[in-house]
Amino acid sequence: MAKLQKSIDKRNALIKATIELVNNNGFHATPMSKIAKMANVSPATIYLYFENKQDLVNQTYIEVKAEYTDYAFATYKDTMSVEDGFKLIWHRIADFKLKECENAMFLAQCDNTPMIDEPSRLEGIKHLQPLVELWARGKTEGIIKPISDYILYAYSINPLSFLMIIQKRGDFQLDKTHIEEAYQSAWSSIKVCN
Amino acid sequence: MAKLQKSIDKRNALIKATIELVNNNGFHATPMSKIAKMANVSPATIYLYFENKQDLVNQTYIEVKAEYTDYAFATYKDTMSVEDGFKLIWHRIADFKLKECENAMFLAQCDNTPMIDEPSRLEGIKHLQPLVELWARGKTEGIIKPISDYILYAYSINPLSFLMIIQKRGDFQLDKTHIEEAYQSAWSSIKVCN
Amino acid sequence: MAKLQKSIDKRNALIKATIELVNNNGFHATPMSKIAKMANVSPATIYLYFENKQDLVNQTYIEVKAEYTDYAFATYKDTMSVEDGFKLIWHRIADFKLKECENAMFLAQCDNTPMIDEPSRLEGIKHLQPLVELWARGKTEGIIKPISDYILYAYSINPLSFLMIIQKRGDFQLDKTHIEEAYQSAWSSIKVCN
Amino acid sequence: MAKLQKSIDKRNALIKATIELVNNNGFHATPMSKIAKMANVSPATIYLYFENKQDLVNQTYIEVKAEYTDYAFATYKDTMSVEDGFKLIWHRIADFKLKECENAMFLAQCDNTPMIDEPSRLEGIKHLQPLVELWARGKTEGIIKPISDYILYAYSINPLSFLMIIQKRGDFQLDKTHIEEAYQSAWSSIKVCN
DNA sequence: GATGAATGAGGGTTCATTCAT
DNA sequence: TATGAATGAACCCTCATTCAT
């Protein structure tokens, strides 16, 4: 029990170190030795938990992605109205991206570079299903524009990644009003105009 | 003269090779030797044109960014109406991102990773001035939402980067209709609702 | 008792695994962890039975060498005539080398590389005493050439190692006729010509 | 010219270092760094001349093997009688094995371990053709025993490897008389008895 | 200006061995 | 006795950069 816990702790420490270092330096500029040092283990120990560097990053990605989507949909129920549902999910996502900054940055970097291998990327995508279903419902009800999910995503969800990045970089600080403005823009871009 | 041209050719070949290789492999997985080989030059020759690898990428970034903004604003005139001006600029940007795919991908990768150093990034940003001025005019005229330029950018321009990436990745192919839908979303997200 | 047997079993399993793995990969390409796995033991357990990797291989060598010479001389009696005695021993050796292929290969690899340390090598050699004595008798009786035992060994016994290796490698398959031809060559090379 | 020569010198130094170190320590116990140091180059330089460690050893093997067979057959002419031809080749081989000790040891180690890859081994074998042809002629003329070349080789040529190894190890020193005795044994083992 | 050979520093990974349990 | 987790040292190899030509 104590032993198992220690193992889990080490694995978590490694994942945490990976996120922080990759965020600051990028995948290839992050040596295994530094990850090990930050996680307070020997470099060789990493290989007890992960097959190699690629596997370490893949697993980190999948884990963080799951955390992200779990958070996003935690309080959502498909009995909600389309607008209420979207509002809820959107705000949860915004919350995650702006508060769990490290994790969200990591996901953004993974999604924008050839860092993660294809299987892991696909693994990460399928978690967004509830949002896709909500949109489908919204299209049927004539509330959401009848256009590709990719475009809906690009305009309603993805901008949060950009805002997170510039906030992380220190260029811009989002307060509650900004969030509300952003939500209005997101909703405007996908809702059917009356 | 012929000599100067040969020099320029080499520099261009190096920049082109850098873009292609960094797009496909990322910054750190792109060795100078490969860049040299693809540009048909000796590795040592790179150092006649650039100080080091970081400088090569920085300069490439600045150059491509300039090309991008030049294209974006080439036909824009500040005598246009706000809506016409935005429509024009947006479509030029869309054009560039979806047709000059390699260049746009490179910019996206630079903007989403700690690959470019701060001074070069700032250098790249300032070219967007005309758009910022257009938005300022739009806000005065009550046509554009009175919110931060960062949010305006996040919702009206940045989504194109996302669409470009997934198109490059082969997940989605944008035709003219999609572009029009995207534009409607972009415009909806920043225009003042009547 | 049962406990002692279990210990012996483990030791034997380790020795067997060592032989097989070293045969196929060589000494340095055989990790202790693989030996442990093949013997169904923990890596740490090896160190209960052997001091270190070198000791494991040394002991394996000595053990297999003893098995080899035991087999070679099992039915030999020094009352036999020189020719009968040599014929018997030679065929026993041939038998061992061609049938107990794994063991013989292991010995050959040890004898041809700097894998075994000197003391163990000497330990292994002294078991050939009966053959040396037979030759001494043969020389006295004028049946065996009066030349160095090293040369006698090189021409009458060592060739079997070569034949074993190429058979193991699949280049050549020895049947009964080949064995007889080989024996004739061996005997011709050391007997005094009439 | 001077440059080319320097390249060749380096390559030769690397091959020489490889032979010496592999002889003394075996393939896997010979680090590239030591080879580099002995050849007075940086470890990285090795990779300008060889693809990797395996390639370095393969090429060394092929080169030494060629040297060996070149020497063996240098003065042989197929107009010689079978016995004269064999005597000549045998003595040339003996010469090489006992005087070019380092090279011969290296070949022996390569031939007795899974150190060289299959293609290189085959490359090395084909050089023995003249000896095979001599034996064919000898069989036709009824001078050489009508048995497999593998057995002829095992008894007439291979014993020299054994004698070389024990001489290298310091156990036994061969003088002219020993060589002559060895030759007699070799010839006795393959010639047809009258 | 242009090069290809050369390299030191460092990266990912493996492995013989140890130690707490 | 037996273990599996842990590790430091070392290995092979790569690469940004330099230098003699």
C-alpha cells in the first residue's frame, strides 16, 4: 500500500515535471535528466514507469487531456437546454484553461506541434464527444448554425487557447468582464442569428 | 551583382529549408546539417548568413511574418468602410493561411512554442497595426464591440490558424462555402449586435 | 531438504539460462535481468548464488567443462590399448559436441574470447589429464607422434569444435559417415605413420 | 592529396584500434570512446567513417579477412602440383596466423561469436575459393580424401587458429620444428593414405 | 565567400548491482 | 531466502559550431 502509493507519487511527479519543463523549453529541449532531477529520481527510474521519452509525453498528454475534459463536462447534464449547456461547458473550459494554466499550456503545445504521435492524439480527441452531441442537438433545434463542428470549435472553443497563451506570456490579464465578453463572442459566432 | 544574387539565393534557400523542416519535425528535431543539405550548402555556410541556429529561426520568423502581413494588407485602404475593410483583410488572411500553407504553419508553430525569442516575437507583432487601427475606427463608429483587441483577435483572426492546422493534418478540407461560414462566425463574434 | 532442492533448482536454472543467452548473444549482450527472467527469478536473487556476473559465467564454465570431461572419459579405462582408448574418447567427445550442442557451443565461445578469467580457464583445463596420459603412453609405445600435446590436441580434438560451430550455424549437417571420416582424419594426424 | 591521405590514415588508425581493443576485451566491452582515444580522434569522428559500431566491426572484419586471404594465396599458382600447392598455402596461412597475430586473433574471435552480422561473414568466406579448387583437383587426382571441404578445412587449416590462440595466450611457443610437425599432421589428415 | 572534416558537449537509454522490505 | 524498485555510471550516438583550406 505504502509502496504502491510511493510508485504513484513518483509517476505523478514525473508527469508534473514533464509538463512544466516542456511548457518552458519545448519537447526536444527538455532532457530526461532534467525531468528526473525535477521529480527527484534517477534518470533510469523514468524507464520503470515509461517506455521512453515519447511514451512519457504521450501518456502525459492523454492524462492531462482526460483531466481537462473531465473538468469540462463534470457538471453538464444532457437534459439542459442547448444554450445553458453550452454556456456551462464553455465556462468550465475557460476556467480550466485560465486557472490550470500549466496543464492547458501543455495541451496547446502538444496540439500545435508534431510532438505527440497520432494514436495518442486520437485518444485525446474522443473525449470531446458530449460537446459534439450538444451541437448536434442545437443544430436540430435550429439554435446552432448548421456548419461543420470543426468551424464551431475553431470559433467558440479554440480562441480560449489563444487567450490563455497570451495571458501566460504576460501580455494580457483576463478578468471576469473579459471572460464574459469572450463568452458573448463565442456564442455569437455559433448561434443562429434571429 | 551575379555574386550578390547568388548570396541572396542561398539565404532564401536556407530560409525555405528551415520552414519546411521545422514544420515537419519541429525546431529541435531539425539539425543544421539537414537544413544545409536541403539548401544545397555546407553546414559551415549557414554561419556566413546567420549567427547561429536561433538567429536563423528568428530571422525566418520575421521574414515570413512580414510576408504574411504584407499580403494581408496589400489591397486594403483606410478609406474603406469598417465592415468592407475587415472583410477584405480577413479574406486576405484566410487566403494566405490556407494557400501559403507552409508559411502559415511555420508561423503557427512559432507562435505556439517557446521557439522564438521575445524580441523577434515583438518585431513580428507590430506589423498588425493597420488591423488595430481599423478596429479602433470600428469601435468609435459603434460597429465593432468595445472590447480588448486581444479578444477581437482571438475570435476573428486566430481561428483561421486552427482551421489551417487541421486542414494540413488532413482532418478537414475547407471549400469556399466553409470559408464563407467561417467569415460569418468571425464577423458575428466582433460586430456590435443590432 | 525441499528447501535445499529448491535452491539447487534455482542455481541450475540460472546456469542454464546463462548458457542459452550467452550462446545467442554473447557475454556482454546478455543482461543479468534477462538471465533472471529466463530463470524465473528476481535479478537480486542471482546475487545470492553468485558474486557477480563474472562469477556467474566462470562457474557456469567450470560446471559445463566438468560435465564435458566427465562425459568424455566416463567409459574409458586405462587398461585399454592406446588406439582403442583414443577411439573411445574421441567418439565420446564427438558425441558430446554434436549432441549437447548448447553446452559445447558455450565452451567454444568461452575458449575463444576474453570472457572467462584466467583462474577459471586453468581450472577447466586440468580435467583433460586422462587424455594427456593416454598420449604419453602412446608416445612411449611408438604409436602416437612424439610431438607437443598442444599440437596433438589441435589436430585431433579441436577440429570437432569447428565442425560443431558450423553445424550449429546450419552450414553443414554431420551424419555418421562424416563422423567416421572425421575420426580417420583425427587419427591420421596424430598416429605414427607406418 | 594530403587531405585524402589524412583521411585514410584516420580510418586505418580506427581499424587498428578496433582490432587491438576487441582482441583484448571483446566486442561489447570495447567502448567507442576507447577506440577513439586509441586512434587519437574524437568519438564523433568515428561516425564520419563508419555508420555505427556494428559497421565499424564489420568493415574491420572484411578488411582483415581480405588481407589474410591475399597473403595466403599471394604466391600460389594453380599450375602447381596439389601437394606443392597445399604445402605453400598452408605455410602462408601459418605464417600469417603466427606472425600477424593481432589480425588473426581478431578473425578468430569474429568467427567464433555472434559479433559479425551474416552478410559480412559471407563476404569474408568467399575469398577461400582457390583452396577449395585446389582440393577439388586433389580429389580428382586421388591425392586428397574425397570428403567434405568442411572436414578438410577443420583438420588441415582450422587447427592453426587454435595454436595461434594458445601461443597468444602465452601457453605455448611455436618454433620451426613445431610448424613442421603441424604441417605433417595437417597433410596426414587430408591426404589419401597409400 | 565557401567548404567538409572535425569535435566537445550533451542526449536518450541500458545495465550490473544494491537495498528496503 | 527472495524480491522488485531504484540507481549511478557508462554506453552509443547526434549535433551546433568551428577551422584549416
